[in-house]
Amino acid sequence: MNAADISAIARHLFETHGAKAIAEAAQKAVSFERAGDEEQARAWRRVEAALLEMRGPHES
């Protein structure tokens, strides 16, 4: 997946799942890792990272 695809998936997940989107992406990555599909796992880790960026820094 290219960067535009990653960004589009991340935006869609965030719109659909809100704050739970990060956990959803992480679960998908783990699922692909367990299945041995490293390429898909890497893609979902990139989606997870994009979501973390979208969320921004924690407020204290």
C-alpha cells in the first residue's frame, strides 16, 4: 500500500471507529502477524502509526 492508501484507510477507520480505530488497526496487524502475512501486518502497522499521528499528543 502506498502512503495515500494508508492515509485514506486511517481516515476511514477514524471516522468509523473514533478513538477505537487505533486498537482496531493494531488488532488487524497482530492477526496478520499470527497468520504469517508480514506484508499486510506492516501495512496495518503503518495505518496504526498514521492514526496515532492524527490523534496528536496526549494532553495532561
